[in-house]
Amino acid sequence: MSAKIIHVSEDTEVAIREAKAVLSRGLPVAIPTETVYGLAADATQPLAITRIYETKGRPRFNPLICHMADLAMAERYAVIDPVSWQLAEHFWPGPLTLILPLKPDCGIHSLATAGLATVGLRVPKGWSSALIRAYGRPLAAPSANTSGKVSPTSAQHVAEDLGEKLELIIDGDAAPVGVESTIVRVEGDGIHLLRPGGVSAEDLEAATGLPVIRMSSPSPTIEAPGMLASHYAPSASVRLNAHEASAGEAVLCFGDVSVAGLDQAALVLNLSPSADLREAAANLFDYLKKADAAAVTGIAVVPIPHDGLGEAINDRLSRAAAPRT
Ligand code: TXA
Ligand code: MG
């Protein structure tokens, strides 16, 4: 089997009809979202969810984000406190996932939440929320990649990794944000940041006036998403804060940060020549994959500023660089 690819702009209605048909049969479909491509299946059907875990080779203790068409739909499945409500109104549709108490008997299957009493909800931007509205049920969707690998930001990435295991990939062009959603849980003392992502901590604070609290160490329960130290990993080894290139390496530059010995590098890619962190986030996973495809001896990355989307970029890079287990 090799996946059929339908481009959303060719015919949005056809793409929705075909995706609905596959979802109704309990099978996953790869869908474009503004962050990364998702491997979506009906969050109410246990067999469909099982197929997500199998297709990705994902550990089943790691819960999935459930995607909603809008805030009204989200309210049917979770208890939304006032601050989470404010965040949802401000950032949805968009790259923010809220961890919320699950409403009992709401229909989301416990396989999607890995048995937790909470659920991660997000309303994605664009075509995928139209699909969810048309389908009428929440879609559980992790990133559409083999577990532990770099997340896909194009339909081509999905096809290369999972094309043989899927029936249908919906192509919505390059994912504009390029890193996964920010995951937060609202507590009495502020907004707990479980995973930095497409909404910056500064923007969360500005929208609510509340402090963003970073986790000092991963908690023993599944609070910490993407959380295994080694994750988002290309095949080549990755080294960070590089100021010089070694022979045969790929070098990921940023702005005009200077790198010695660039002429020895096998490949040089600039995440953002104008030093724009949004552009760098959008290019990050694609460039890691390009470096891998070029069979380089390793990937060297220059220092990336830590503000705004830089926090999410540095989070993914440090996992890509972590010792492999
Ligand atoms: O941008 C995104 O978030 C993408 C697109 C497809 O929406 N999805 C994504 O899913 O990144 P995934 O499965 O790769 O990451 C979801 C993370 C998991 O690491 C999981 O630990 C965390 O969300 N998560 C889900 N439900 C949770 C819960 N109830 N409590 C704590 N963490 C949760
Ligand atoms: Mg993922």
C-alpha cells in the first residue's frame, strides 16, 4: 500500500469527503495543521486510536492531543476553567494545547488519554478544523512521524516516513508554524508550561497577565510531553552552540552568526538569514531532514536566541542532540 495524496487546494470538499470516509472506517489519516502534520483518527474509537500507536510505534503511556473544531465543541469534552477559557478565546484556532479535566462519559476513549483524568485539547487552524467540523467528532492526532523521529512539516515528509503504512495523506503545503503546539495546564499560581511550542511564553503572559511557570524537572507522571530526553532526532548526531564547522558536517546557521571553517562543511543552511525566530521555527524540521538526507557526518547548529519561539526551537534542538537511548 502506498498512500494516496490529495491536495486541499485542488478540492477542499473532495479532501474532506475522502478523509471522512477513511476516518469512518477506523483508520488514521495524515492531515495538515499549522504546527506540524498530524496522524489523525477518531478519538472515540479504540481501534482507530490503537492504529495511531501502532503506525507510529509510540509507547501507549504517552497520551494524544484531541483536536476540536472550535471552543464550543471543546466544552462538550472537558471542564474549562476561566483562565483556560481566556487562553482558548485568545489563541484558538492556533498552536496552543490546554490540559483540562476530562468530562466523564464524554466519549473520548481512555486509549487517547492513556487513562488519565485529563485531556489535551487544541483547535487547529485551517483545513483540519473544517474536517473536524464535518466529521463531528474529535480527532486524536500526534505528529505524523515514527515515534522519536523529526516531526513532519510537509506531506512529502509524511509520505517518506509513513507512506507505506497509510491510505491517505492530505497535503496542505508547508506547515507555517513548523514546531508543535505549546502545551499548558492552568493552576492556581499561573500557567504551567509543559512543552514550549508555537505560542511563546511572552504571548501567554501578555494575554492573561499571569506568570508562566516552567517545570524544573520532568514529573514522574506524564506531564512532560515529548519528554523522553531523546526525541525529534535525526539520524545524524547533532551538536549545539557551534561556532566552527568540521569537515563533512551540515551547519544550520541563524542570521549572521559567524561560523569558522564553513568551507569544510558539506551543507550550509540558514534557518533565517534575517534572524527571524518564526522563520527559523518554520524551517527547523525540514532542514534537519535535509541534513540527514545529505548523509553528513553530523549536524552543527549555531546558538539560537532563547526568547519568543526560540524557547521551542531550543527545546527541540536539545532533544535532537540528547544521547540516544
Ligand atoms: O502541534 C501539535 O501539538 C501536534 C499537532 C498534530 O497538533 N501534535 C503533537 O502531538 O505534537 P504529540 O502526540 O506528538 O504530542 C502531544 C503531547 C504528548 O507528548 C503528551 O505527553 C502530551 O501531549 N499530552 C497529551 N495529553 C496529555 C495530558 N492529559 N497530560 C499531559 N500531557 C499530555
Ligand atoms: Mg510528536
